[in-house]
Amino acid sequence: IRAGKGKRRGRKMKQAIGPLIVVAENKGIFDAASNIPGVDVAMVYNLNAEMLAPGTNPGRLTLWTNGAIEQLDKLYGGGKGA
């Protein structure tokens, strides 16, 4: 329980931010992860900086599926490889 006036302002409980799972398509992972507190699931095309670095803290643990990496290459690749 949060200390201070935040309890009265609708922010009674704090929730830790856990890992982010990035997927290319939903195969039931959204339903499975919804029961685990702090775990978020995102589609590749819905990613943003706030998901990858919540609260400007760099380096959130992110689990990428193989399909997500392939989709990421299709969306943002396009250039010559290194």
C-alpha cells in the first residue's frame, strides 16, 4: 500500500513493472500473461519507447519471439545488412 495522499487519490496500490513479451501474432499469449502481475505483452507494430523503457528507466527485460524478430525486420529492415 502506498504511503501518503496517493491512497485517497485513487493510487492506493503500487505495481512493479516486470518483463515485456513482444509477439508478432496473438496465439493465446495475451490471455496467459494477463494472470501474471507486471508482465505485459505487445505486438511488434504497437511498440513504443514507453513500453521498452518505462518511466525513462532504460533496459526493461524484453522477451522477443522468433516471429516478432522477423516482423521487426520486415517493418524496419529494408536497408543493407552490416
